[in-house]
Amino acid sequence: MTARRVHSHLRQLVAVLQETYPDAHCALNFTTSLELLIATILSAQCTDVRVNSVTPTLFRKYRTAADYVAAAPEELAKDIQSTGFYRQKAHTIQRCCEALLQQHNGAVPDTMVALMQLPGVGRKTANVVLGNALHRPQGIAVDTHVQRLAQRLGLTTARTPDKIEQALLELVPRKTWTLFSHLLISHGRAICKARVPQCGVCPVHHLCPSAPREGHG
Ligand code: SF4
């Protein structure tokens, strides 16, 4: 597909997905950038629903980076137990909050470079926090849904999250970066599922090179 056609497809794709998922937004509950940073760390290998079931109590108990650092490791681990890998996650949260205290006076920084220097924070987490809590998008968060859909929709042939993100950044207008990730995640959860995509009821099948065509099964 030529670059011009990809751009045109992309515009149509975003329009249809926006119509289909008008409420697409960050599925993790939070009220501050620190809360979203912690929730995103907890979401590794865990559903957003499960994270959301733990965070109301957690966020009431730990309000600042200093609160997490001061906690006994086993107590923090217990508080996040149901999200899985809780000892490792507790350790990561405490190291991350230590760095926030030492380097940023306890505040969550608002640049990609500074965020990625925090222990436990990779590009995806940084993108989630920058786009949703700080409203300063500097990239597109690529999770497994975004990765799979970008490939199926023919937006890129890249295979790694970093390369997929770079390809999407070239195509997607900056003001749509954060929303684009939510739209693909919504569509990935609802219809373009990992094992069996429901192409027969897909609202963007006419824009998708992976859709089965008539006469081709
Ligand atoms: Fe996914 Fe099928 Fe829709 Fe393409 S047509 S986006 S593969 S569900």
C-alpha cells in the first residue's frame, strides 16, 4: 500500500473506530499522575479490571511517593497481592518512588527521557502516563492489542513494539496519539481478538487487508 493510501485509510479507520467506541479511554482508574504510574506498573501481566479492584484502597493508603518508600515491603506486597507477581511489583514500586523522591522531589516528571530513567518504567508505561495523566503525549502506547491490530490492519510490518510505535507516529496525527491507542485496544478487546478475530461483524473490515474477502473464505 502506498503512503498516501495508508494515510487515507488511517483517517477513515480513526473515524469509524471513534464512532464505534465513542467512550474509548484509559481503562485504569486514577486521579493523579502518581496513581496512574503505580496502576500501570501493577497492570503488567494483569487485567485492568483486577488492578482497578485493588487501587481504591491502595491509593487511599499510599498518597505520595514517600508513603510507598516508607512502607514495609511485605505490607505493600500484601496490599497488591491479587495483581500477581506482587513481591516483584512491590519492589519495583518502591525503587521507582525512591527515584521520584531523589530526582524529582516526589513528583512524576513530564518528559519521556526522565520517566524512562525511573526503575520499572519502559516506553509503554511512560506513554500511558504522559498521554493520559499529564496530557503531554510524546508517543503512542503499544501494548499487545495495539501491536496485533497495527499489523492486521496493514499499518506496519514491524514486529517489535518500538518499531511499531515509530511507524504509527509517522501515520497518526499528534493530537490523536493517545486516543489512537485506546481505539485499537477497545477494538482488540471487543472484536479483533487475538485468537479469533470476528471479521464478519467488524466495522472496519473494508479497511483491513487481513479481512477475508468474498470467494477467499
Ligand atoms: Fe481485525 Fe478482522 Fe476487523 Fe481486520 S477485519 S480489524 S482482522 S476483526
